Amino acid sequence: MRRIGLILLGMVLVLVGIPMLVLPGPGLLAIGGGAACIARAFRPRRSQSA
């Protein structure tokens, strides 16, 4: 469930950031944040070995 939430948040940030490239606002920051959220959702999990 958390993975889906991170992917959705990332997609929203990227989609909001695209118009902000030409409109006033931090477009590159929003796109970068969205890409970071999506990358974190697909990050490999650590093994729980003792």
C-alpha cells in the first residue's frame, strides 16, 4: 500500500511540476521530488538476516 502511495505522490508531483516550468513556481524542484518518490518506491528492500 505504501508503494502505491509513493508512486501516486511522485506522479502528481511530476504532473504538477511540468506546467510550473513555464508558469511561476519551482518546477524543477517539484519534478525532482516526484522522481525521488517514484525511485524510493522501486528501491530494493534490505534483507532481514540476523
